[in-house]
Amino acid sequence: MAYVISDSCIACGACEPECPTEAISEGDPIYVIDPDKCIECGACANVCPVDAPVEE
Ligand code: SF4
Ligand code: SF4
């Protein structure tokens, strides 16, 4: 299980530098999480203004 970024993402970019494993990258149109790199720390969800990252 990994976190996934839902459609509510507004592509603000706040989560990307917070990820300890660099699992987050800018996608089109929303940011995406590489499930192979995500360690489920929750840091992205903590900084997201719209609660877009959710546990799958
Ligand atoms: Fe990165 Fe942690 Fe978010 Fe997974 S839960 S994408 S490891 S910040
Ligand atoms: Fe999208 Fe939230 Fe990340 Fe901003 S912090 S890019 S809204 S997932």
C-alpha cells in the first residue's frame, strides 16, 4: 500500500520537497506518487492544503 494523490490536487507543489524518498513528481495535470518509493510516512498529506494524498 502506498499513498496516492487524488483528483482534488491543485498542483501547488508543496508536497514534493517534503517527501523523504523523492516519490512525488509533477504530473499532468496533477502530482503523482511512485508507489515503489512511497514509505507511507504521511508527510505529503500533512502539508497538502486540499488533503489530496490519501492512503490507497
Ligand atoms: Fe512521500 Fe511519505 Fe507521501 Fe509516501 S507518504 S509520497 S513517502 S511524503
Ligand atoms: Fe497536489 Fe496537495 Fe501536493 Fe499540492 S500538496 S501538489 S495539492 S497533492
